[in-house]
Amino acid sequence: MEYKAFQKIFYKVNRINKATCVLQSHMASYDEMAVVHGRLAQVVKIIGNNVTLQVFSGTDGIPTNAEVMFTGNPPLLKVSTELAGRFFNAYGKPIDGGPEVEGENRPLGGPTVNPTQRKRPSELIPTGIAGIDLNNTIVTGQKIPFFADPEQPYNQVMADVALRAKADRIILGGIGLTHDDYLFYKNVFENAGALDRIVSFINTTEDPSIERLLIPDMALTAAEYFAIDRNEKVLVLLTDVALYCDALSIVSNNMDQISSKDNMPASLYSDLARLYEKAVQFPQGGSITIIAVTTLSGGDITHAIPDNTGYITEGQLFLRRDSEIGKTIVDPFRSLSRLKQLVIGKKTREDHPQVMNAAVRLYSDAANARTKQENGFDLSDYDKRCLRYAKEYSEKLLAIDVNIDIDKMLDTSWELFGRYFKKEEVSIKEELMNKYWNDKS
Amino acid sequence: MIATATKTGKVTGIIANLVTIASQDPVAQNEICYIHVGEERLLGEVIKIVHHDIFVQCFESTRGMKVGNMVEFTGEMLEITLGPGMLSKIYDGLQSDLKKFDSLFIERGQHSAALDAESLWHFKPLAKKGDIVQASDWLGEVLENAVKHRILVPFKVSGKFIIESIVEEGEYRIDDVIAVLVNSDSHKLEINMVQKWPIKRPIKFYSEKMRPFAMLETGVRVIDTLIPLAEGGTGFIPGPFGTGKTVLQHAIAKQATADVIIYAACGERANEIVDVFTEFPELYDPHTGRKLMERTIIIANTSNMPVAAREASVYTAMTIAEYYRSMGLKVLILADSTSRWAQALREMSNRLEELPGPDAFPMDLTAVIANFYARAGYVTLHNGESGSITFLGTVSPSGGNLKEPVTEATKKAARCFYALSQRRADQKRYPAVDPTESYSKYLEYPEMQSYLHEHISTRWIQQVTKARDLLIRGREFRDQINILGDDGVPLDYHVQFWKAEVIDFIILQQDAFDAVDAMTPIERQRYMLELVLQISNMDFKFGSFEEVSGYFKRIINVLKQLNYTEFKSDEFESKNKELKKIINEKRIS
């Protein structure tokens, strides 16, 4: 972000705390950017002549007689095709040693797309991972997070998804990414020869936490440019949105706001919706798909962050370690893609919906059998078959290292049904049964 | 509205969408104002007044607003426009017609007319010269899609008037004068087909509000059979995310027997609205054979639209419903989700620095929700006709906790409770309505009971109670089996458990995405319930518990195929025969 200073005035700074400072001015307009003591800040509150500025890089060292400049503009990003292949910080400044990007200034956090100008998403995004494609199919224009505990390999899965997704453009918003993970993404993209398709906005854990508030807006403003102006299929990766929420709560706390559940600001739902609702399918072909990561603490999805997220996003993907096969799987019970109904059985083979449901139901019977086993009860023949089925299902389909196409996933499911079950135990519509039932295996 | 612009003020402070304004002019609570930011005029509503400080919630983004910006007060409350042409429209929370905007984005300060000024309507008078009329009386009607849209004496008209003249049958625009009324003071009123009404004020021009007595058919078995919704009744669906609230609401919107459906998406996902307006114009109303969109109005306040408009959107939906009810029509409002509206209230309350109630919600939350639900109901109009508003709202309890304030407050106001269970959703048992925790108070109403006797069967209530009891007992048997182990319990426990599973799989579960199974007419529901109960009344002979589950799975499988098959078709009958065959294998009469 570069701003032409048109007003350079020294103000008396009255109050300073960790994230904000208050000064006297009658010039400020709401939401505009200012430069305080050389640092970027944004107007977040005006009461009479008292203007509260949120200072992105923190307030340490800001004196009471700081030099302050109001820019008259909301936060901006320069957009053009020159963004491609580049790495930027939270302010849109290059961090890869390359030159500044030339282009048109776009305000961050722009207006809402008119719902009647949207198109119903209908194009599936194949990832090769059966836990996603078979059970929780992702569609262009969808927004879906991974809910994962910090130790799970969500960044690896995201990188796989991004590279296999056949998107025209991938935009990575790294929110409080560790430096190691930043290098991981950089390497993976470089090795895949995909760097020219990728734009990255990175805030690492080494950077000030309030700066994180800018990352998603930067990524999404760039995404809107590529999806609308260039008609591209854009995939936005945001990791980790929980850290964005933490930054929100720091600011709200510094502004003495009453917090609601889990010390999060009362506006958390609106704040997150503003980001995720940028996911869209346009009739002209351009689209924005958002895949995010929200880390959980101890798998608790009732915490305000995953809870509000779940109500906004179109489903969620859960990663879980399956100790029996020693691999990470996409949990079929707790994961959900709300938009899968738009494509399964329509863009994929007709048996997809029923096969998916039957497979998960049998997997759930296996979970019950396991509980019985753990409680020391005898298992019935059906229970034993369920357990054997579950192990193979987990290994051949749910594991995240699976990379096959959807027809193969369906064939594999039928193969497992035929191997372990009788027709009536699988309970699928008869006409499909007649066509696909496979008891040779 | 005549823009006199005599009352003005100046912006003194901005926190997100809360704007404080100083004004020396008289200003009313809930008055509407326009805040001038550059060329744009942003809509706001007065929500608190302290001396000369006026607190306004702005319905649009306040970016770029400055202290000293000019404000113009209108002297009106937030009103919407009522008249023919609302059906099939997609409005935002403040009733702008979204299809009239041609830009990709909704730009700030952009509004559009709710009705089409140029459309011609075929008006037929229902009243004649010399008739004495009052507010809400029917002057005539036009045909709006398939709905008889009555042209009413405007609600704002006070006292009795005589019709001095009324136009003849013919084509008119909404702004054309169709009648002239005069009262005893010789005060004359020219009436056209449009009127305005403030959304926060209930429209109460009816002679009586009655207890609901008739069932509102939805085609969803678990609702109609076990937990029926009444016409003019209220209900709510709380459920954690992913338990299928939206799919259930869409199913009801498609299938319910109502003349007008108002779908209020309040702070919800834009793609869900896209779903409705993509699908409904293609689908047919199963009762009239006309396109579904023809009877539907969508109020689209997506979650990324300004928060204040979210609160307005549910009131806009209710006011439109009350208008259609005054025409003697059956209206159904589906609001998804009322929690977002409560959260909008919380955000404002928080910015106003009010003392918070539970979970930081405003103290008057319970009262606000109760007052809102009370606007639904079955009414008799002055002319003896009747109309109804049935209200079904979803609640999104935070963390899936049904003890949170919005769920608690709604539970006190609504008469039907459809609890969606995470456990059922995890097992993919959709719709995930929990049959034991959910209830319908209407089943206890004697007037409803006699309606069911008359319209379904004299044994219906008895059968429904029986099915419910079997489900509860099935759950108890399941728990016993889980505690004691498969062979630690008598064989009969397994049989009882599986009989409950038959009811669960065949009556409760329903495939909303299957063309046949998605909607079950009440006649078919009666048939299926009877069939399933017959099976639970039978005695079977089994050698071992393993035989029990295998056998009932076969029964469930055939019954499921039955649900997927056209009612009473040849295939249906042949499946039925197959079922009889399986039953006879083990049955000891």
C-alpha cells in the first residue's frame, strides 16, 4: 500500500495502548488509512474530535507527539497480472526481492456481490482424495475450512488440493504462518512448476499479529480482480483463520468492547462472513473458491471460532489420525460439503450419492462394533465383517494419500460392498444394485 | 413521502455502523434518516436518543463518513411498499428489488423500487359505490400469478368512509386511482393499488385471532405424522450446523400447502439464496401445478450485507405476510436464521454500551422474539373470510447448546419444536429431527384433534402416539443392549429395538433429494404408518439375535424401496407382495 500524503500534521496523541492510539483531529473519515510515526494505521472509531487508530504493527515506541498523516483512502491493493508468481506482506509490499507491482488501486473489503448476479455453483473440483471427492465433494464457488488440531498435516493437504485442483489462479493468504510452513509452501509450489499461477500474501509468526487482519482482505481483493476482470477460476487458501480471529479479539479488547462467547468480539459472525462470502461463481465463468484452515484446540468445535465458521461456510473437513492403519484420514462422520448435492450423481456417476451414503453408514456400523468390542462384548458375524470392511475402506479411500479419480473411488466402494456384505445389508436402490453390484471380488 | 428536509443534524461520531448525530430538531425513536457522505445518501434508523445526541444504526457501510457530515431526518419510520407484483421478487432486507440493480456489486446508497410502476393489472371491483368501508376492507382484486390479490382500503386510513366512486373492471397501473372514498367530514381520499406500512408495527385489521385448528401439510413425514405444524401456528428448528436445517426448510418451502411462501434468508449464505431462485422457477407447486417461484417471495439478506438490514429483513417478511393474510390467504414464512437477527441486535447493543444480558445479548431479547412470533396466527377478517400466517424459524444455537439465550427465548414463544440432533446427522439419518425431544403443542388442541379425526382417520392420533412410544422404547432397548451386550439381554429386546428401527428408517428418514421420496402426501403417510405399525404388532419367531437384525434389515430394505416407488403403482404393489413374503417367513400369527 502506498499513499500520497496530502496532509502532514503533528497531532497530540492522547491515549496509547498495545494495538490502538487515540488522537485529536477533525479531519479523519471512518475506515481510512493513516500513517502514525511511519506506521500504517486505520481509523476504527470516531467520537467527536477523538479518533481511534488501529496501528497494524503495534504501538511500541509511538510518542505522544507522533507525526500523523491521514491518507483519505481506505486500505488499497494495486492489482494487475503482475501479481502472478509473487510474494507479498500484509501491506501488499513484495517480500521476494522483486520490484513493486504496477496496477490499478482497489479498495480492500469492497461491496457485496448482488445475489441475483451469482450463478449456482455446478463445477466440481477434483482433488484425487477420496475423503473429499467421494464423501465431501468440493465445488467451485464454495467456501470450506479444514477443522484440524495443530499437529495434523493440514498444510500438506492444502498444498495437494491446490496443485491438483486445476485452478487458473491460486492465492495463498498466510495468516500467522510459521516461517517453516511459509518455506514449505514456497518449495512445493516451486517444485511443481506452478509458481506463475500463484499469488501469496504472507504474515509469518515473526510479524506483528494485528497485521494479520489485512491478509484475508488482500488475498480476496486480488482474487476478485482475477475472477472478475480476468474471468479466472481462482482458489484462495487461508491458513490459519483462527489466528485472524485472535487478532480481532485483541483489537476489540483494546477498544474496551464487551466480548461475547470465548472472549471473541460480538461481531465475529459478521467479521468472518464478510470474508467467506467472497466465495462466488459468476455466470461469466470466473469463480472464487475458498479453502481455509481453522485450527481447533483439543478438537473442540463448540468454541466460538469453529462454531461461527461452521454456520458461515458450506461444510467443513475434519482430519483425524486412524491409528489402525497409521494414516491421517478425512473423517467421514464429522466432515460435510454442503454443495456436493449440486454435482454428485449429476457431474459424477449416477450411483455416487447412494454409494457414498451406504459406505458411510456401514463405516458407522463398524464404529458401533468397535465400541462393543472395547466393552468386552462378543461380536456378531456382521460386526466382524463391518470391522474388516472399515479397515479397508479407511486404507483404500479415506486416507489422505489416496490419489485416484472418482469412478475408481466408486468402483472400489462396490468392490468392498461385494466382498464383505450381502445385498440387503448395503440397501441401495434396486436399479443401481442390479447395474453395479459386484460379488466377484 | 414528501422530502421536506426541514429536520437536519450533523454527524458527531462513528463506530462501525453506529453513528451519533447532534440535532436541535425534534426527532422520533425509530425515525429514518439519510446521512450524506459525498454524493451518497446512506439510510439509517434512530435507535436511541439522549438529549441532543441521537444514536443511529446505519444500514450501509460507513466507510469514508466524517464528523460534520449532514443528516436529513424524514419524519417516517422504516416503511415498505405493499401492492400487486411482490410475488416472485427477490428483495433485500429493506425491500429493494435486487434484480433491478444491473451492477455486479450492490453499491452503497443504491435502492430500487419494490413494485413495477408500468405493469398493468386486470382489476375487478369487489365493492360498489355507496358501500361503507374501513381500513383493510376489500375494494377489488387483481390476479397476481395464481393468487387473488385483493386491493385493500389502505391500513393507514382511520375511521369509516363511503365509496364515492370505484373504477370499472379493466387494466390499471398500480398508481392509477381505482376508488375515491369520502367520510362524514367530506374528507376525500383517492385510493390506488399501493400503500405503505411501517415494518415494526403489526397489521391488526381483523376481527378475531383464533386458535389454530388445521394441519399445515409439508410432505415431510416426521413433521406431518409425528410433530404436525398447524396452519397459523409457529414453530422453530434449532440445530447445530450440518444437521440439515436448510435442507429441511427448503423441502417445506417446496411442498407446503400455502398460497404464498415468504422465504427470509436472514444473515445466511448467498449460495443458498441462489439455490432457491435457480431451482424454484423450474419446479412445480405439487398442489396447483404452477411454478413454485410464482408463489414465493425471497427476502435476501446475506451474511455479508450490513448488519442493521438483517434485523429489518425479518420484519419486512412479516409485514408482507400480514398484508397477504389480510386478503384471506394462507401465508407461510420460513426464516433462516433468527439467531443471526439476535446477533445483529447484540452487535448494536454492544456498540451502544448497554449493560449486557446472558451471553452479551440485549436484556429485552426474550420480549423482542415473543412479540415477533405473536404476529403470526390464524385470523378471521371483517368480511368473515379467514387468513393465516404460519411462521417457521430456524435457530443456530452457538456450540450446538440448546440452553443458549436465543433458543431458550424462542422456545417460550413458538409452539412446535423441531430439535435436530447431531447424533442423527452423524449417522446420516436425515431429516435429523429427534422424535423424542421434539414436540408439537398443537397435537394437544382439541380442535386440532378433531380435524385430524375428520381429515386423516379416527385412529390417527392413537397411531401416532403408539409410534412415538415405540420409538422411545426402542431407544431404551438400544441402551440396554449396549450396556449388557447382545447376548446379555432377552431376544425380545432385539426384536423391540428393530421394530423401532423400522419406524425410524421408514417414517422418520426421508430422502429430500429423491423425486418420489422427497414429498409424501398425507394419504400416503397414513398408509405407511399403518403398514409399519402392523409390522410392530406382529409376533415373529427367531433362533438368535443375529437372525433378528438380518431379518429386519431385509424388511427395512423392501420398505425403503417402497418409499422410493410411485404410490400404488404396479411396482409398488409388487414390492408390497415381496414384503408380505418376507413377513410370512418368520411370522407366528
